[in-house]
Amino acid sequence: MIRRVRVLRRAQRDLQEIYDFIVREAPRRADPFIDGLLGTIENLATMSERGAIPRDELLRQQGYRFLVHGPYLVFYKVLKRDVRVYRVVRGSRAYHSLL
């Protein structure tokens, strides 16, 4: 089943912040990295169940899944007709309070 992927506003801001950070640190890597990250997110349209289920009980009960792309975690939920991306955060952050 093909689902529509919706990147919510907070996740869009996360992506912009990630891009801005990489541009400052390694300008040549920014575009390829973000392109790969967006590709990972777009693949959720056809492979929405591929993400891991969090170990955290609360996140699991809320229906979150996540994908790993480099040092970042993409948190999303699979709904009937679409996939909603809620956050894209660095894996080293205390992300439980961000969702």
C-alpha cells in the first residue's frame, strides 16, 4: 500500500536546522546529506512499516516508529492513509520529551 508522507511543521524545522548546522560545519556535505535524509523519509510511502518500534513504553504506546539516518532519528507514525513525520532529532538528544 502506498501512503502519503506528511512532514509536519516541527519536523520541517528540524530538517532546516540540521541543514543549517551541516552547512556551517561541512558545506559540501550539506546537500547530499539532506537529500539522503529526504530520500529515507520519502521511502516511507512504500515501506512505512520498516522503521523500528521504540523501546520506550510511552512512545511505543503512542504508535511511534523511527528510522536511523546517520546520527539522526526520524520519528513517525503510520496511519490508515498516510505517514506523519513528527520529528527528526539527533540520536544523542533526550528525545522523549521532544515528541
